[in-house]
Amino acid sequence: MLSFLLRRLAWSALVLLCASLLTFFIGYKVPADPARMIAGPNATAETVRSIRHELGLDQPFLAQYGRFLGHAVQGDFGRSYKTEQKVLPTILERFPYTLALALAGLAFELLIGASVGLLAAGTKVRAIDGLASTFVLLTLAVPSFWLGIILLYVFGYKYPLLPLGGADAGPISLLLPALTLGLSGAGYYARMGRASLLEVLGEDYVRTARAKGVAPAQVMLKHAFRNALRPLLTMTALDLGVLLGGALIIEQVFGWPGIGTLAWQAVQNIDLPMIMGTVLFSAACIVFANIIVDMLYSVIDPRISVS
């Protein structure tokens, strides 16, 4: 286990290094001048040059990237060009909101999507399978922003049961954005769960268990269901890593103060330190979510060894 973790951490460090290099290079080549944006449109050329020199933007690419990397490994991603706030504390301030939305949204995705998919695969009633297929098509076809607006109109305006947006009302503010996020992704989990369970039900060990007279419920729960969870676990880990980097559309619709909105504002302002911070934070979330799911594989299926 220890050697596995060390190898994965080494590869994770390499992945993050490549992500930082690529992102920094793109920011360096963007045909926009952050110094001009900071100084304003009416600033003199001398003022712009002074700001560019102060920020180190007049240095070669390798010098700028080396300075950024040296500070980043110490947890210092610099200050935002726009707000002059430190990047990492700003991201960590938004992180609890992003984490709450990601976990609640994933809970809805699994609760709704996986339940529908596994029910469709485990029953022989064609009507249920047809309803499940219809549900999948609807959730995949409806844009998340439109679904969010409809839910806001119905439950926030027409029947004011829930807040119209923001996070000021406490945990209840999370319900509509999390439900929207869950419904938007539930179709993928339903389709994956159905396909995975049908594949497992066709395996030899399942047919052998049935031939030995094992009760259908026991075959489903003890043999098939557990093995059908592995693809869903992989998908959940990937989704969690992505969502921890921010769910921009949901955050914009509901005014949720997450990392996705922070990253989008940084891109609009050519705020390179904030862009680097949010991108690397998102990449780190995805990398470590994959490490965790690899370790969980051995818990779900003892035949799998992480070593």
C-alpha cells in the first residue's frame, strides 16, 4: 500500500507540474496585457511599464515560470491582479461552498441516477425499463441552466418555498442548486448503472449461483450489485474531482459563491495568479480523487490489489 501511494504521489506531482507549465504558457501567450488592465485605459505608457516591471511581466517566460513555481511549492500563489488578495486563501474561502455543492450534487446523482439504472437492469418489467430510458434521455437533453431556471421559478418564485439564490439562507440554500446538479448528471449514472449491472448479471459466477438455487435477491445484492458498483465508483471520483474545481453554470444560475465563478472572473480579468491557482487546485482535486478511488477498489472487490 505504501509503495502504491508513493508511486501515485510521484505521478501526481508530475501531472500537476505539466498542468502548471501548460496553463502558465497559455497565460503568457494570451494577447492581452494584465498591466494595462490594472492601470486602466487612460494610464500612461510609463505607468503601464512600471506596473509590468513590478509584477515581473517584463521578464522572459522561464524566469516568470521559475519564480511562480518556487513560490507555489511553498503554498504561495501570489496575489490577484484584480483584488490584490492572496490567491490561496481566496480559493480556500470559497472551497467550503464548492465542497458542499459537489457532495450534495453527487448524492442526488447517485441516489436518483444509480437507483433508476439498477432498477431498470434488475427488473424484467419492460415498462420500468422504458420509463428509465425516457428518464435518461430527458436528463441528458435538458440543459442544466434551463433546468435550474425552471426550478427557481417554481420553487423560489411561483411557490416561494426555497431561496431564489445565494448562500445566505444557510443549508436550505443548497437544495435547489444541488438538485439541479444531481438531475443534470443522473442520466449518466442511470445509463452506466444499467449497463454495468446487465454485464455482471451475464457473468458465469452469477449463472452458477442461480443454478445452485440461491435466492434471486441474494444473487442481486451479494454477487451482482457489489461488482456493478466499480464503474459507478470510478465515475463518481472523476465527477467529484471536477466539481471540486467548481460547477460554473450552476453557480452562475443560483449565485453560488464557488470556485467556478472565481475562476471565470479570473479569466475575464486576465488575472494570471488566480487562473493558475484555480486550475492547479482543480487538477489536484481530480488527481487525489483518482488515488482515493483506486484504494477503494480493493475494499469493494478484495480480488483487486492496489499494489
